[in-house]
Amino acid sequence: MGLLRRLLGFGRRTGSAASSTGHDESTEAARRAELFWRRWEELLPQVGSALGDGVPQRVDHQIAEAVALLHPGLHFSIERGREAIYALVITAQADPRLRVYTDAWRAAAPAPDSLWEYHDAVPPVPDPREVTVNLGGRRYPLEEVRVSARFDEARHLVDVAVYHPGFAELAGNEREALTFLPLHAALGEKLAADRIGRVETAERLPENAVDLVAFRDRVRVFDTEGTEPPDTERGHR
């Protein structure tokens, strides 16, 4: 479970890497960020052509090489943008040691426009209930996911139990994926890494479970205010 949690961004953050790296690394990160953005500008015609042709994988290697100029431990993806058409995401996957590089990358980024926006963490899906996950040759709509949450104010973490009626058909890694992927889709990488504590797979529908949008709303309130949000009838069962 640890590997999947790491891949999906569910790692405990221990503070900004910049506080433990020093001025020299920050300067080097800024230099590398400039290298990346120069290379990205050169690649944009190829990237745009590949996306227009519906074959984004055609430029995966070139983008990966550009990201390695920033730091070889970083990961990238091209997502649907929230405001722009596309979003370029470069993420440290909750590794605080790499935060100095993503911070420098964001600081040097061009202003977003109608075509591109830039994120240093995988953003949440606007409505995760519209997502369908394919596992083992079967389709599992996330609109059927229900989450029961316990808000721990002392730890400032949320312990959750995740339920999907399809769990009965799954085992091992596939069940694990259907447990964690909905949380990642609903919260995005940063909020999930910062606020999700223990995660359980519920074989039966828990009491007071809500859908993913209602769950996200409550976690966002908890993240901002630090206290358990009021219960809501929205999204139950």
C-alpha cells in the first residue's frame, strides 16, 4: 500500500524543502527552472502538434528530458486545464526534498493564458463523480463512491473509510486502487497529502458516508478552519 500511496501523493509532508537546503540549492533550482522554461518554449510547437493530433505520447520523451533539466526526480503530466485548455503539471509527489525545484519552476513560469496553465501538484478533478475507473476489464464509476470521514483536530488529519459496491469484485492492488484513486481525484495531490491520515477500505456502506464532492467540501473547510465542519445531508447514500 505504501507504493500506491506514494504514487498518488498520500505522503506526509514534513515542511518545505527550502528550509533545509539553503541558499545555494535555491539558486541552483532557479537556474534549472530557467533552463526548463527555455526548453519548453522550444518544444511548444511540437507539443501543440502532438496534442492536436491526439497523440500526446509523441512528445513524452522530449518533455521528460526537459523536466530532467529541472530535476530527474520530478514527474510531469499534461491534464485538462481548469481555466486554460491544457495544464502542465510538474510534481514532486509530496517529496519535500524536491519542493525547492517545483517552487522555482512555478516562480519562473510564464503567465497562464487561454491555452496553458501550470501546476506544481496534480489538481482535483472538477467533478470526480463524472470519472469512471477501468480495473480488471471492468468500469467503476466514482459517482458510486461513498466516504466516511473522522476529523482529528489534534492531528489536523482526516481518517477515512472508502466504500464502493464494486469492492466485492476486486482484490489486492485493484481494490487498493479503487480506494485511493477517488480520494486523489476529489482532493488533488496537495490537499490529499496534507490532510488524509488513515485510509480504510469499507466492505459495507459506513454510516454518515457522503459522495466525493460533499467529502471534498468538508475537507476543504477543515483544512482552512482546523475544526470539524458541520455535518450535512448532502451526498448521503
